Amino acid sequence: MERNDLNQGDLGCCHGHETTFFLNKCARLFLKQVVVSCPPEFYDSMLCPLLEPLFTYMLQRLNIRWQIINQRGSDSGEEDEVCEENQVTQEMLEEQLVRLVTREVLDLLTHACILKKVPEPSGNKEEGDGVEEEMMSTESPATAVPSTQMSGELTELGKCLLKHEEIYMTLLNISFTSLSWKDTTNCHRTASMVCWTLLRQVVGRNLLPDAVIWFYTGVLKGLQMHGQHEVCNFTLTQLALLIYDNLRPRYVELRGVMFQVPDINVEALDQYDQRLLDPNSLPKLGEKKRKDLFKKLIAGAVGKALGQQFKKEIHIRNLPSLYKKPKTEKKDILETCEAGTLEALFSPTQDDV
């Protein structure tokens, strides 16, 4: 009975991996080619009905998988039991497959909506057919190219999707949710090119305050997850700055979100808001100083590095001194001098002339 249950569990796990691997292949080899090759006159009749349920399903599936992976990482410091080698290998394989599917989905979104994208590293130009080549095609965060340009232009398909509110909100949901997934490369790519390009198109509309709070909170969650990496810290800080500067004058709720940032300087926040709402009230700051000021305001949202997350602080109370100083005995100064020396100085007798 136990053997049958074990086999069923293994089959279910393998089935999940096969499904994830199939989605990765489908997104890269089929859907991306359909998006690139589809004529513009068929955008409304073919691509919109295809992409809406696809992105909705992928958002739900990836969000669940990344929540499990993130939760597993946060609980690893509390578990004292040693995991078996097979279990560790299984978890690594699962995380790698989810990471591959995430990158393909976001790459599909970028091809569909963004006219100008971040240049990809040379390691991803050639892709093999085997599983090992799929694994090796993922580049490290260090190879990600930092970009100072935070937005691009929408493609013709992106403009078509903009007309369909449900599809466009799903794209925004995927973009901002992925910032807090445990993938540094995806976070940098999405924050540097996709998020603001999509959000900028609807900034002038009447967005709900809850939606604005959700967008801004998503960026802060990304800082908490990836802020210890310099490249991600830069792109996420710039994205948060763009959202705050453009939406804060109309949505006072963003100020309430800033109050939730740990160790925030309220006085500095008041001055920043005053300069933003009334530029003539205070001396104008340079662009670099203004960015540095905003970076300091949200610095408390940056999470700890992986090597510091599970570090146990050592507290030693009433630590005794290592060396005990000997007590010095107080002696009378008269005893330390030679006999008769001080008395001779104050003697009333005069020397013979």
C-alpha cells in the first residue's frame, strides 16, 4: 500500500514537471512565433482571444509555484532536519523549470507589447533541444545589462491589447507580480523595460486608489526580495520614483504606503512631497540629489542578502571582563619620599651666610 502511494506521488510530481516543461516549449517554439508572424489584421480576431486566457492561466499557475518556492526559502532556516538528497534534487529541478517558464512567458509578453527591449546576453542566442541546454541557457544576474532607459514604446499588438481592459490589466498584473518572484534576472528585465512602459499608458486614466497602491507595493516587495543586488536596486528604485512622482499628486494614498516603509524619515518625506506638490516652495534640488533623497526614503524596504537571512544573532549578557585589573593601594606621599627631605625644605632655620 505504501509503495503504491509512493508511486502515485512520484507520478504526480513527474506529471507536474512534464506540464511545466511543455509550457516552456509551447511558449518558446509556438506562441512566440505566432505573435511575431501574425498579420495586424488578425490581432483582434485571433491573438486577443488567444492571449487573454493564456496569460490569465500562466499568471495563476506561476504565482502559485513561486509562492511555494518563496515559502520554502523562508522556512529553510527553521528546519533542523536534514533533507534527503532526492528531495533536494527534486526541489532544485522544480525551481529551475518554473524559472524557465517564467522567463519564456515574460519574454513572450515583451515580444507582444514592447517595441524596444533590453538586449539579451550572448549566452541565450543559441538554444538547444535537450533539457541540459535549456538549463544552461539561463544567465546569471551578473550578466544582466543595466539599462538607464526605464520604458519603451508599445508595439502595434500592444496598442491593440490596450483597448481590451481585461487583457491589459492581466499584463500589468503579471509584470508587477513577477518583481517579487525569486528570479533576479527576470526582476531586472521586467522592472527596467516592461512595468513602466505598460503603466505609463494608463497613468492619465482614472485608476482606482487600490490599484495604484498595489502597483507601488509590488515594487517595494521587489526591493525587499532583490534590493540587495545593485542592478535590481537601481532599476526598482527608478521604477518606484517614476510611479511616486507621477501618481502622488493625484493619489495621497501613496503617502500612507511610504509610512509603512521601515525606518522612514518623516521629515525628509514631508520635504520631498512639498517639493513635488509645490516646486517653488523650497529650493530646487538637482536630479541626482533628488534621486538619492528618494533612495534613502525607501532604503528600509531593501531586504537582507541570502547569506544574512538566516543568521542567528548572538546575545551575551553580563559578559565578565577577561583581565581583572589589580587594585592600586593609596599611599601617603610623605612615605614615598626620603626621610627628612620635605621637612628640610620647610625648615624655619636659615643657612649661614
